Amino acid sequence: MHSRGLNKTLRLILLGLLSFFIPFLIMTLIYYSCGMAPWGDKSVLIMDMSDQYVAFFSELRSIAEGESSIFFSWHKSFGCNFTGVYAYYLASPFSFITLLFPQDELPTALMWLTCIKVGLAGLSFAVFLKTAIGKRDWAILLFSCCYALMSYSVVYSLSIMWLDGLIFLPIIMLGTERLINKNLDKSKAPGKGSPGAGASVLVAGGSVQNAEASSQSAEANVLVARESVSSVPVSAAEKTESPEQGAPGRLGARLKGFILSFPWLLSVSLAVMFIANYYIAYMVGIFTAIYFMFRFFSQKRPGEFFRYFWRFCAGAALAAGLAAWLLLPAAADLVSGRLADQNPSPNSGTYFGIIELLKKFFPQRYDSITDNGLPSIYCGIFSLLGAGVFFLAKKISLKEKILALGVIGFMLASFIFKGLNYIWHGFSYPNWFPFRNAFLLPAFLIYIAYRGICALPAPSFLCAGRPLNKPAPVKSARAEARIIFLRAGAGALAGIIIAVQACGLYLNGKAMIQGLDKQFGYKSLASYEQFNEQLGPLVELAKEEEGFFRIEKTFERSKNDAMTLGYNGITHYSSAYNGKINSFTRSLGFAQMHFWNAYYGSTPITDSLFSVRFIMSKREMPEIYSQTAQSGEAVLYENPFALSVGFMAQRAESRGTGFEAQSSMLASLSGLEEEYFTPCSISGAQGEYTITPQASGPCYMLIENAPYIGGQIYLDGQYKGDYFTSETCCILYLGELEAGQSSILSVRASSKDYAQPQVCTLNTQSLLKALEILAQGGLEIEAYGANYIKGSVDAQQDGMFFSSIPYDKGFSVLIDGKRAESFAGFDTFLCFEVPEGRHEIELIYTAPGQTAGGIICLVSLAFCLGGAGIYIFIIKKKKN
């Protein structure tokens, strides 16, 4: 018996290892064949993986080192709530694997992390199938590979945080199975004490098989018999207490029954999913509810529905409570951006027809990952064949087949009809990366495919065991040899099936990667490394200066380079953006579009007001800046007039846009009403203009509401920069011009459908006079950290303190240790009143919802620990 148990354990370990390593190795082979580093010159950096995610994983390193926190970052949009970014992109427990790699090998780390997640998806699905049903290990291995390497896994490998949905979904489904099956009464299934229990179960290589039953209800009984070995039936926990026990005894029995029947696995696994990625968790939650109803109505009477459904809801509520420490702050962060700019209501149209959709069940069908793309739902040819067997199998009840068909039909309709797709995506239409819930349909198809294969009759020679209440029959040596031969042949056939499917999954995965590469192009690893090697030394040189200040640049690898290089910046791009920052910077003449805000369009006015002390640039800069260092083409400039991050000011009012907005902002803060931008005289049309400055100084150009038609700007035949793109429709520096000296401004574009350019020179003397006034009341920084900043200020009179930190209700303002009220200056920045005199100022950030979420999480955790304690007590008492 001991060797037999050891053999079973070894088989389970082998099954687990294979279900992980086969998908892992296939995904690795796909990357190898597509020329990914370290085998080729490409990296996994493509689209948002290049523009966002790799930088966010760099920020994760800053969090681990204490420079940032999961709730706040100075590297994001002037310094903002970081919870939304962390919760959406980084909260996966597997993200921390990247910290084991050096910073310069981060793209390679993300490739290995993708392979690991694909392998874990296969492992978790194998655990689900083995635990919930437990038949035919070769089929478990086959379908776990199909699950891990479905088209969705490969196509959306570039959105690495969504892959956690594939890892945790099977465990959540297993929790749902335990909720439905664990609480059946012993009289409904053969248990240890029932006469037919041993006769109805065959042990074959660690698998539980129903030997005699031919109906779906009998198969469910086997599942319950398996559960009864490791759990206490509710009937035992809910026996009627004797009169002597009274009310306390009855209360104890009810508590015992509640603890034993509560869906602990469902709650914990769903909580981990909520934490790993709340967005995909929302979709998984909807599907889990659908799966719960499918499994319940397949096995139980409708009258029992609410008795189980409330437990399901209670388990989901506990999961939300356990994740509340992150969910509530993330929701509050989203309110300041994404949720405030919600998409319009859905329409009743369709995306495509059913025939077009069904074509996506075939392999190597990459179309697009833009809004024109169809769902990635291919999951292996044997998955489709197995699903067909499910609907033909006599052992599976007609009711369950009808319910399964309903689930499939609803999932297909969710892809076709825009209204359903709108609901699945959190009541918001996706911006590219369509049908992000597409992995749920293949998961269900693979599940019923496995059920279909298990419903096929197994040849007797494949049964390694025998009915437990019957003696072993006597076999001749020839019969034994024949059985061994047949088993070897069956094993070889199973191996061939798995190998064929593995080859199909590899070819399909390679086609998906090649499709992405052809449409958008994977970036080379060398370009990432060269960018960091060039700018890293400049950033480190700038950071040697004391105090708090910002660094920016006039070029980019991505709009999250501040996180990649670890400096306090302005530019940022993510779904968790700050809507107020985006709107206000756009009004100042900065480039802004979609979810991102950028530094492009800044002038010495905004550089100084926003505490931008260092600028890295590959083009000429105003003479007001001094050149301090150079690395390759990049030059590090210092702005000697950059103000502190906060200072005493007169008022916070602005008007107009562009040059007028920047001028009015400086005038209102300093109280000095001067002409900071002097318009140049301009004449001409059709893209050729003669400009004559009225004053000497740095000259700037802006075309209001410029269309995105692509073009370039030239001054006297000299190239000054691109224009008419999302990144370049902003204030553009033309150079230092002399008063009265005319120049030819050439605007070269594919269309003339744009407004006449505005050209102005900056009055540097007026600017320096205003900055001198503001510098007198500047905050003297004494200390700052991941979520706070501290210093002192001399207020010459009662007045407003302006900070270039975005306003957030999470900031606590302390003046000499006493809390003060704050408000949003320019409807964007953190401001508060300071009385006359010298004062200690401290700004401390606590994310909105962080405290409440923490309390809810602690209460939920206490409930879990209490339940675990009671459960252990019950088990020990039962053993005694």
C-alpha cells in the first residue's frame, strides 16, 4: 500500500511538472523561432508593452527600493496617485519575479515572465481538471496545453497583466465546484459507510473512475465521494442538538455548518484575482457566476438555488473585502481620470456575423489587435473535437447539454453584439485590444471537451485497478503480456495525440507573434539598451543636485521614460491618468491626446513654474538655459531659474489658451501684470509666412487646433521640427530672433486646412522679474520621500501657497504640525492658505480609500482566520 501511494504521488507530481513545462517550453520555442533576445535581436517590446508596461516594471523596482510607493509616485504626471497604475498593471504576485533580473535586462525578464505565466496557466487548469474530475491523465495534459496556449495567450502576451486571468480562472472554477458538490447529503452519494461505495469506484493511476453508473448524476456522485474523503459533510455538522444542549448548542451547530459550507477556496482565489488585476477579475467574476449557474442547474433542483447562491455571493463579497485595501484606492484614482471620461452609452449594433466569428476557431488566423480585430478564440483542434463528443455522449444528460449550449451561445453573442461587449468591458468600449474577455469561451470549451473525453468508455485493459470489493482475477502470462502491450500502445497513442496538438499550438502561436510583428513590429533589444545607456548618466548627474526638482526632455522612447530612468517628471501615459492635468497642460499649449500628457510645448515660463530644473534635448534650446553635460546626441541643460515645487503666490487664475494661458498663469501667481509674450507681425499664406519680431529673444510658434495631417516647420530654410501629429501639435521653439529682423516661416504639410500660426517672442526680462518675486516665498525643501515632502517657507503676508503638485484629496497639509484645508488652484494644483511668518510645511499623501479599504480588508481577514480556527477545531474534534 505504501509503494502504491508513493506511485500515485509521483504520478501527480509528474503530471503537474508536464502541465507546466510543456506550455512553458512551447512558448519559449515560439519566442526563439521569432528571433527574440537572448537568441535574436528582437525583444517583446511592442505597442503598449514598449510604451507603458516595461516602464511600469521599472517603477516596481523603484517601489521595492523605497523611492516610490504603490500608492504614490513622483515619476507620474508631476507627482500623482499611483494606485490605479499599480492595481491594473503591476499587482500580480508574479510581477516581482522581474526584480530578480538586472534593470538593463528587463525586456528579457518580461519574456521569461510571459513564459512562466503561460506555464502556470497550464498547471492551474490541470489542477482544476484533476481535482474536480480526476480521470485520464493524458487528457488532462492535452487540454491543459490547449488552455495555456490558446490564441488569446499569445496575442495578448503583450498585455502581460491580463494573463493572470488564465492562471486564476481554473482555481476559481474549482472553488465553484466545491461550493456546489461538497455540501450534498451523504444519502445522495456513496460514502465510506455505504455498501456500494467500494464497488462504484475504480482507482487507476491516481484517477477516480465510475465503474458502473451510466448517467450524469452518477458521475456527480463520484465527485462527492472524492470530496467526502477530505471534508466533513454538512449533515454531520448540522445534526439536531439534544434538548440538554439548548440554544447555545444549536447556535454552535449552525456556526459549524456555516463554516464547513462556506466557499473558502472560491473566496481566496477570487480575492487574489481581484488583487492581481481588477479589470480581468471583473470579467472572470461574470463568467464565474455563469459557470456557477451552469453547474448548479446541471445537478440540482431549482428549489435549492438560493441556498447555494447566497453562499456564492457571500464568497464573492469576502473576496472583494480581502482585496479592498487595493480596490478602493484604485477606484478612487480612476475617478480622477478614466471613469470621469467614460465612453458613451452602448448602441444596439453588431460587430460581425456568426460566420466570420466561427472562422476564428481555426488555427493561424491572426487579423488585427486594433478595433477591427475579431476575438482570439482558437484553442486546439482536439478541444473542438472533444466538445463535439460532449454533445454526443450518452452518459451526459440532455439538460446539461442544453445548458452548455446556452453558455456557448451567450459567449458568442457577447462577441457579436456591441451592447453585451460593452457590459463585459466594464461599461466602456475598449480602445484597441478588443474582446479582452475572449479567453473565457475557450476555457469553457476545453472544460466540456475534457468532460466529453471522460464520458467515453475506457477499455478494460486501461484500468490499473479493480473493484475494491472483488478479488483480482487470475490471468495467464499470455493475457498479462497482451494487456501490457495494449497499455503501451494506448500510451503511445496518447503521446502522439499530445505531440500533434503541441505542434499545432506551436505553429499557431508562431503565426500570432509573426502577425503582431508584421502589423506593429517588435522593438529591438539594442534600441532599449542604447536609450538607457545614453540618458542614464545624464539623469544620475542631474540627481546629484540636492533638493526636489523635476527633469524632462524634448524627445522620448516612451511617455513613461521618467519611470524607466527614475526621475521626477511630467510626461505620463496610462489608463490611470489624471484628467485635470491632461486638460490644463493642453490649455497651456502642451501636447496632449488620448490618455497621455506630455512635456512637449513647455517654455521657460512653465519650466520655471513647474520646477523643471534640468532638460535633456537633442535640439537647440533657449539661451536662458546653460549646457551642463552631453551624452551622444543628448545634451543636458540646466534651468537656473526653476522655482521650488511650492511658493507663496497672489492668486491662481488663468484665461485663454497657449501663449495667453501661460502669460496669465504667471501674471496671476506673481501679481506682476506684464507682456510676457510679444506677438510677431506675420504676413503671407499657403504655408509661407514672413515674420518680424517686435522684440528680441527666444521665439515660439503655435497653431491652434492643428489637424493631424503630418508636416514640418522650417525657418529660413532650416528645419525646426515636426508638426501636425499628436506629439507635435504644441508650442514649438524656433530660435533666438532679433527685433525687426524678418524671417521666412515655412509650414510644409499635406493640406492647407489649418489656422494661421501664432508667433511670439518671450520677454525674458519680465519673466525673470516675476520669477524673482515668486522665489522669495519659495519652499525650502528639508526632506521628501515616496509619499511626502517637507520644508519651510517665509510668508511676507497672509496669502496663498501654490504647489506644482496635482491636487488630490489624499494630501494632508500640515502647517506647523496643524492640519490646514487645501483647494485646487487653476482647478488642477494643490494650494492652501498660509499666514504671515515663517512656517514648517509638510505634505503627506494617503490615497483616498486606502484607510477604509485597509479596515475592510482587516475585518475580512479576521473572518477568514476565525473561520480557519473553527474549521481546524472541528476537524481535530472529529478525529478525537
